[in-house]
Amino acid sequence: MTSSPLDILLEYQADWVRDDARFKIGVWARQTGKSFSTAGESVTDCLTRKTTWVTLSAGERQALEWMLKAREWAEAYKISLANYEELRDGAEALLKSAEITWPNGSRLIAIPANPATARGYSANLTLDEFAFHENPDAIWRAIYPSISNPLKGEFKLRIVSTPNGLGNKFHDLWSKPNKYSKHLITIRDAVAKGLPLNIEDLREGLDDPEGWAQEYECEFLDAASVLLPYELIATCESGEISLSVSDDYWTTSSQAPAVIGIDFGRKRDLTVAWTLERVANMGITKEVLELAKMPTPQQVDILRPRITKSKRVCLDYTGPGIGLGDYLVKEFGEWDPTAHKFGKIELCTFTVGLKREIFSKLRMAFEQGAVRIPANRTIREDLHSMARVTTKNGEVTYRAPHTEDGHADRCTALALAVRAIGSPGGMTGSSVSMQPHARATGGMPRNVGAMV
């Protein structure tokens, strides 16, 4: 009996691939092989007949990861690609599309999803992690006519995602009666059908009951939306801004005040120190420093000249950041006007309230064009990964997934830098329109910035 690459699929993955229904939707837990399975189906179909498949993913990183899985399927089939191409306006510009052309003329296209890119295709369609698209309702309105028009052919539609709250288009399509073939794969279903994971170790490592219920048990709980859409990020990007400055910058004086936001990581996540400098009414990025898996004393040695130059530093004082914060306060002094402390370091404990404040003000800064950031693919994806989440009881918080590139560490560092800009002595009076935060109000001297 001749073996097939499809034989490597687990039972529930094979059920998905071999289900030939025209309209198919799957609610799958994280780490169960959604992209692997949808890529396997698309590649198999492309190699079986001349056709075109388009996949819309939640972002550029996800689109390229999906395409990587498609190329792995091609290797499994021992079929060489006729061509592979990534289309961008520039080396660091947002991906427009990635495309595989097969020897038989079939095409496989992956796109970071937004309503504009969703238009114009007549092809079989996969909506990958559809619940996490920037605007799934608008995307649905844009793409559905192209797959349902009988004059353009009978195309297939595949929709897969982990739940991302109630009331969005993905939830509607899954929960309402319709003609879709439906596949539900919780983490327990996947393990029962061969996925080699230890469920209890995974749940303990996540340490987030609501996140576990939604992302692994496939319960529809929170409603989320992207904090910084690609189009908004693009308005503040500049090709003239680099990720770093010369060492001389930190040892010489300059008229423009500098502030820093630091998101500290020791083992799993990055430490990111984002420096903004006030130029006219703008917060201009001078450096985005990334330190990975580096001992804390070594990190302090690198951060010291940067903090010395800066007017204000906002530091993530949560988890591993507590030790670093205590050390830096001892050397540079704490900023806490309510306790009559006017040093450089503000210790920012990441409560729900603080998250609401710093990330909403980060969004405001982008909307007002009050920051300038490098045009950089990694930074763009990091900023785009942060989501605004509304829980069942109406509480708003912010959340980002862990990826190989971090945990929205750059986004958090920039939000902290924008907070520092709003502090007296940081960027008072700028068009960022952020007044001194709550802790810095109430009897604080107007000239406190001159004290530091």
C-alpha cells in the first residue's frame, strides 16, 4: 500500500482535511495544528488539480508561518515549487502577499488580512484565525461575494480560529444554524486523538483560568479587537528612523529631553528599552534596545548610561521587574510625587487599571500622530499583536499572545515610554495630549521637572 504525506496527520486533523464540504468551519484550540491542517488541505488540492487558494491570516507573521507550513507540505510531497515570491513596497514594508506557484499552474497565496486586501480574489479561501482579524465583519463583507458568485466558479471556503469572544463574525458563523460542516477540537479532544501534550502542565504554565477556558477549552468568553491596526501604525512609521544610535549619544548632552520605557524580561521574554526624544511636538524614537536572556547585572550595565541621560524612566515593576526596579531606584531615585519622591524611575505595577491607561494613551498617541517609530517588520508585528479585550462582565483589559518574537514586549515598552513623555520633565506641553498621570497630580510643583 502506497503511503501518502496525509498519513502523518492525527485523526482529527485528517478528518478536517478529508472533509470535502464546500463550506467548512472549525473551532480549534491553540497548539492543535490549525495552520498545519489547512495548509495540508490547500497544498493537496493544488497538486491534485489546477486551482488557486488564498489564505487571509491575522497578521504578517501568521501569514508567513502559514506559508512555511505549505512549503513543508510541498517537501513532504517531494514537489518542487515553480516559484515563491513575497511582495512588498520595500524591504521593511508590510507584506502585501506571499505566493507559491506550482508546476501545474496552481497558485497558493497568503495575505495579512484587512478589508482592502480581501477584495479582488476569485479563489478558494481560507480564513486563518478569523476571530483575530483586525475587522472580521468588514473582511466578511468584502470576500463573501467573490466566493459565492456562481459566474466565477464554485469555490471552497475554510474558516478556522480559536475563540475570541462573543458577537464577532466568527462566533456568529459557528453558533448559528447554517450549512457549514463544523469541527470542534478542544485541547482535550486533540490529546485524546493523539496530540502528545500534557494538559495539566500546559494549564499550569499558562496560569490564566479565563485564557485557558477560551484558548484551550474553546469557550467563547472575551471580546477582543486589535489595539493598533496596520493602517494606523503606518501613519507613524518613518524610514528615516533607525533602531539604534551611536554610543556617543548617551554620553553627550542634547537639547531634546529623552525618556525611556522599559519592559523587563529575564528568561522567557525580552527586555525592551524604548527611548523617545522630544523634537518639536513629536516623540521621536531614538533607540529600541532588545536584550534577550541576559543576566540582570549585565542588563543594568547596559541600561545605566541610558538612564543617566534620560529625564524619566517608566519601568514594568511586575514579576521579574520588581528586583530590577528596586535596584534602579536605589541608584537613580524613585519618581512618586504622592510620596514626595522626585527621582527618575517610576515603578509601574501592571494592574488592570494601569494597562487601560497606558495602552489607551498609546492608541491616542498614534491617532494624533504624536510618535514616530522605525519602519520595521518585527516592531510592526509586535505592535499589531496587542489586543483590547472586553470581558463578560464588561471590564476592559489588554492581552497579547506569546510568540517566538516575544510577548508584545516592544509594544509595552513604547506604551511605557509614552507614559514617561506625559510626566513632568518628560514631554510636558506636547501634542501627545497626555496630562500627568493620576499618581502625579494633587499639589505637585509646576517646576518639578527641573528637580530631576
